[in-house]
Amino acid sequence: MISKRGTSIRLGAFIALCAASAAGTLAWAVLASGPIDWGAVALFGVLALLAETFAVTTAVGSTYSVTFVITIAAATVMGPAGAVIASLFGTTGILDASKRPPIKHLFNASQIVLATAAAAHALHLIAGSNPSFGRSLGAVTVAAALNFVLNTGLVSKAIGLSTGQPTQAVWREQFLGLAPAYLAYALLGLLLGILHVAVGWGSIVFFLVPLFVARNAFRSAIELQDAFDRVVSTLVAAVEHKDPYTSGHAERVSRLAERVARSYGKSPQDARAIRYAALMHDVGKLAVHNAVLQKPSSLTDNEHQHMRRHTEHGAELASGIDLLAGVLDGIRHHHERWDGLGYPDGLAGEGIPLAARIITVADAFDAMTSTRAYSRARTLEEALDELARCAGTQFDPSAVAALKRTIEHDGWTLPDESELTDEDPCHATSHHEPDHGHAHTAPHLTGISHGSR
Amino acid sequence: MARGKHLAKRSVRLPARLLAIGAGLGTLAIFSNLDPLKVEVHGSTSHLAVGALTLGVLIATAVDTLVHLIAEPEGPRAATIARRLLPVHLSLGSAAALFLLAKPVIGFAAYPLLLAPLLATFHAFRQLGQVRRTFDQTITSLARIPEIAGYSHVGHARRVSELARATGKVLRLSDKDVDAVGIAARLHDLGRMQAQQPEEIASLDPSALAAGGASVVRMSGALPGVATIIEHQHDRFIDDNGRLNENLPIGSRIVHVASIFDDLTATGADAHSTEEALAIMDRGRGRRFDPAVLDAFTRVLTARGK
């Protein structure tokens, strides 16, 4: 394991290297080029600045910004030196827009200068001074690829160094999907450059209006997405308010289920869907009567039936939301058992959707390792042993194995005692026997009749 | 922020859009020396008639808005529609202008390449539409929780929401406020979930239940204004001391009337007719209910032929 100190030294050295290379590139670009058209530099510099100022950042941190369009246009019009200087203007927009520490500004400005310089030089070298349209297209494709590799590669490396994640994994998960956008932006930039040369700067205004409109629509979409996420977390909070044994449970299960899904080789999109399903797996409890959900003594058969319907209720609630269409199975079947004795449909083995099998195991693991009113938390090892013991009867053996791998590989922080103390004290009494608590608190080998909820 | 789905059904949107684009291009052709259909620039080519283009965009927006208004008179008002359609036509107009400028310079390459900024816009709007839909569906799902659990009658929230929205419109509330009333009406029974079981509701204080529901909605932070409407849904127009409850939100007064009407008319065998229900409610006129809201509500029912 790398110490914190070692990490920051390596990160500092990396940023210093980037900054030095960028300064060298900048000096070389300015000194080696011919006379610079400062009017055009100012125009594209201002455009780059505007593009960065109006950039839209999503909740997950990726950014919609058309700066690269401007950079390629600048390179088409002025060649590498002008483009690099104009892109440097753009980075001052980042400086104003956020309150990040100066070291991050330095790194961002450096990586943008390096990526722009590489793209602009490639464009210049391949296209030559008076290129055909076809040749320009080829040149701009290479330029986009270079910019993409340098831009996302350097940022991934920096994230990797500061968080300790492997650089390649960061790059694959966060940036690989952006490649088509870089190509599209580069093509737009080429077009803008050609128009600027042929028609004049008025064309730029017409060009940027649709992009600006798109940007506003993206921003509204992100705000609404944010509102949706807040409504979902309110639902989860409402469940945990009704069922006070489960504070923080859904959030932990969703994190764990996503990682297990990833270790199954699921795509990031599929893993995210499973994460949503895991987050909402108990949402049907909202429709369970409090008299049953919060009953401190044993449930009658009727009450058990009512309690069990939370799986169907949850799926029914989620079924009205198109976005959650892919996660219904995970919610409906998270109480099925590998041996077919679970509910609501008594599915067995591979007949149970994988998402549900993963959630079942993650759900049981978290239930065992967090302190409930009626039982102390078990240690990580005890919980894994218990899962292994019930693999093949209650749980899918491969899902148990995947969870074990995930926890051994990435580690797992057990919930803090303080997170779990907001239980209703009147429920924390000894008459709360474990066997009518959550089924998975003490996995039952004898079948569902043994009082599992 | 507008929370609705699309402004209108697809069968309205597409013809409206095409008609509008036609009108815009026509304007451009008449008032400038450009022929958009042949992509030829007659006479002076050095400048584009920016005025004609602006006019084209405005006329296209107006035509689009008008078709929406005619096709769906119950939809949002003109200003709201126009505000949401203007960016679309601004993008289309800009793309048209750019196309006209670029065609002579880069030839046929202009066709595919100039679609690019429009595609970005299209993609963004599609995403926005999808998220809008998701948000709306989430509210609908939330509203179904008390119904699934047997804490309120199936369909009650939807019916109350429709009546409340219509009443809000008759009272000339802004589109934003109408949306808030509609959402509040959908979620107004959420607080009943605090009861131990459905049978217990009758014995609990309705205001306390409403306050609980409001606190859940408020906690989400996603629906400004809605929580307050829910919180005061049972408050009287004139309080027990005979004082006018001036701070009672208009949304709460509307939900109060619509909800009680649906309770009276929809409950199984002992359901009242519309006339009976209105007669019963009229006894609370100016005491429990705001007379202006009651009048508007009656007009909504009359307009619907109930």
C-alpha cells in the first residue's frame, strides 16, 4: 500500500513534469512560428474562454464544453502557435469558474496546452497549407485522436495518482466513452475554421447558436436528473424512516452490489442499473403497513404474507418509471432463494435474474455486518463464512464467490456504530428474537416457513 | 422550471414544427434576396439579410405556438409554449443561415457537416425530454404508494390532480403554479402512510398526517412550493376564531376543494352525485372553502359536463 506522503510526492512530480513540458511547448510554439495574427488569437481566445465559462458539469463530474471545437477551429485558421495561445485563454475560464486549489489549475492548463499543441501540430503537418477537404478530414481525425489520448490520459493518470486507483481502470470507466464526442467536436471545429476563413467571423455566431441552445437543454436535463436522484434518495430515506433497523442499509447494499456486478464482468451501464435496483430494493416497504413493519413481536401468518408483498409492491412502483425498466427484476426477486423456496415467485437457480441474485447476497452481507436492534454485528469473516455456508441453498454460489472476491480485492468498510444508533430505543429490547427479523440476518436453511419476512 | 412532459402529443408536435419551418423559410425567401429552396443567393452575396432571418425565426415560433394552442386548448398558455419553442427555431434558423453561407464555399460537404450542430441540439432536447418524462413518472409512482397500500382510493390522486390543475387554470394561476398544484394534488395523501394501518386513518388528526407528508416532500428539496401546499391542504378559509386565513396558499385551497369533492362522489355505494356533492360543499362556502375557488371549481365541472 502506498503511503499518503508517497502518493502526494509522486502526484506533485507528475504535475511538475506536465507543467514544465507545457511551458516548453508554449515557448517553442511562439518562438518557432512566423508572425502571429493577434486579432484572430484574441477572437478565438475569447471564444475558448466563453466555451469554458458556459461549460456544463454533470453530477458524475463529466463536462459538456465546446472548447475543443474552438481549439481545432483556431488551429485550422492560425496554425499551432495561435491555437495553443487561444486555448491557454480558455483555461483562465476554468480558473474563474471553480474554487479548486491552484495546483489543479496548473495541471489543467498544462494538460490542455499539451493536448492542444499535439492536435494542432498533427493537423498542420498532415493537412499542409492549402489542403483538400478530404485531406483535412483525415488530418482532423488524427488530431482528435491525439487530443483525446493526451487529454484523457493525463487526467486519468492524475486521478489515478491522487486516489490510488489504477490509471487504466479510471480511463476505461470514465473517459473511453467520450471518444466519439472528441471526433464530433473536431469535425465541428474544422468546419468552423473553414467557414471563418471563407465567410468571415459572422458565420461563427450562426454556428454557435445551436450549440449554445444544446448546452442549455443539457443543463436543464442535468438539473432534472439531479431532482430525480433527490426524489429517489427521499424514497429510500422514507423506507429507512419506517423501518428503523436499516439506517444506511440501502446505500451500502447499492455500492456493494454495483462492485459485485462489475466483478461479474457487467458493463458500467448494467452495473449502474443494478446499483439503482439495489438502492430501491426495499422501496415496496413504503406500502407495507407500519403496524406490521414495526411490530416488535412475532408476525402472524397473515402479517408475513403482507410483509412479503413488499417485493411485488416495489416492482409495481418502479414499473411506472421507464428509466428503471431494466431493474424491475432485481427489485421483485431479491427474496428468491437458490433452492426455490423464496418469494414471491419461488424461482430457483439460474431462473432467478442475476441482478436479484447479486442484490440478495449484498443485502444479506450488509444485514449481517451491521448492528441491528436484535443482534450485534458480525465480523467480516463471520459474515463471509455464513454466506459460504448457505451458498447453494439460500444463495447463488457464484454470487457469493464474486462478493468474496470483491471484498478481498477492494476491501470493505464496515458501517460505523454511530451510523446505526438512531434506532427507536423501544425496539432495542430483548424480546426481539432474531428469527422474525430479516431472513438474511440469520440465513435459514429450513425453508421460508421459518419466519423469514 | 417547467415540469410537464412534452408540450403536446407527437401528432401535434410534428405537423406544427413542419408548418412553422415552412413559414420561416417562406419569410426568409420573401424578405431577403435568398432562395432557400434552391440554395441560391440572388444579387448581392456579400451579406445575409439578418433581419429577414430574425423575422423568419419569430414567425416560425409564432406559427408553431399557434398550432399547439389550437390543437390543445387545455395545454399551457402561449407565453410558456413560445418560450420553450423559441430556442428550437433559433437553432434551426441559425443552421439555415449557416447553410446558406457555407454552401457556395464548401459545396456539397455543407449538407452532412451543417447537420452536426443541429444533431447536438436534437440529442440534448431528446435527453431533456427523457429526464422530464422520468421525473413525471416518478411523481406518479410516488402518488400510487398510498393506493397500493390501501390507504387511499385507487385513482383518487389522479382525479384530484386533474380537477385541481383545471381549477388553477380557471383562476389564472401561472403555468408554474398550476404544475405545483397538480403535483401537490397527486401527493396530497402521502402523509397517510404514517398511520399504523388503513383503518386507523379516520381516528388521526388529518393536519398532522398532512404535515408528515409535506415533510417527506420537503426533505427531497426537489419540489419547491409543493410541500407547503400539501401541509395546509386541510386548513380552513376562515379559522375557528372567525379570522380570514390570509396566508393560506391558493394551491392548498384548490386541493382542499378538489379532494373533498372526489371523496364525496367516488366512494362506492354511498357515493353522491355531482349536484349533491356541490350542495353539501356549498354549506362550507366562505367558512371551510374559499368562495372564489369553489366558484372556479364549479365552472370546471360545468365545462366538463358533469
